[in-house]
Amino acid sequence: MDQTGLGELGSQETSRVTGVSGDSPQAIGLPDPEARPKASRRRFSAAYKLAVLEKLERSPGQSGAILRHEGLYSSHLTKWRKQRRDGTLKALDKKRGKQGKSESEVELAKLRRENARLVRELEKAEVIIGTQKKLAEILGVDLPKIAEKSDEKE
């Protein structure tokens, strides 16, 4: 059997069966040279931006070489210099999105969950007690009366 795993089929039969010609890169297991990977937006940290700007300031006349080496454009530098001048460059390093909750908020949420659980348990207990009272009435059993706290004071 050959490398393609198709036995003794010729290249014409191979292309007919697999849809790939025997001499193509796909036939020998290489990736398609025409397929381009999906581009993704590059993100630069504030520390990186400041380091590049500092490097450029230390070596005047070498900006083109530094930009090529870093894979940057002059528009990046223009924007980063403006951000540094405005003081927004350090603010960009902070993570965006929902911030963590404070300890008091976490404790409050925990207490609310516990309160809701206890209310559900109380409702179940009241249903059970009510059912027991009805069953005692049907069977004719006299239940002892428990005096409430307001009755005890009198």
C-alpha cells in the first residue's frame, strides 16, 4: 500500500477518489498554501508601548528599523505618543469589564441566599404542621394546646 492508503490506485484514480491530485501539497499531507489564517487584532500593553517609545527616543534615526523589527506602523507611534501626552496610556493597562465584589457585598449575597433557604424550610414546616392538624381532626385525636408567648404574659 502507498502513503495515501489507497492501495495501487494511480494518481488519476487517487484524484478521482479523494478530490486531490497526487502532486498537490494536500496529497502529501501539507497544509493548503492558499488558505490564510484568520487575522486577529493585536493588543499592546501600556508597558510595551512605553518601552517602544523609550527605545525610539534613545536611538534617533533608527525608527524605521525599530518599527520593522517590532512589526509596527508609524501610526501606532503617533497614537501612543498622544496617549502618553494625555496621560491615558497608564489607564489603558487596567483591565476592563466587571470588577470583583467587595467583602460586604459577598456577605450580603450569602445572607440573602441563607434567608431565602430558611424561608423555604419554614414554608415546608408550616405545610407539614397544617397537614398533621388536619389528620388529627380526622382521627379525632386531641392535640395539646401550646400557649403563645403573648398568652403567657397575661
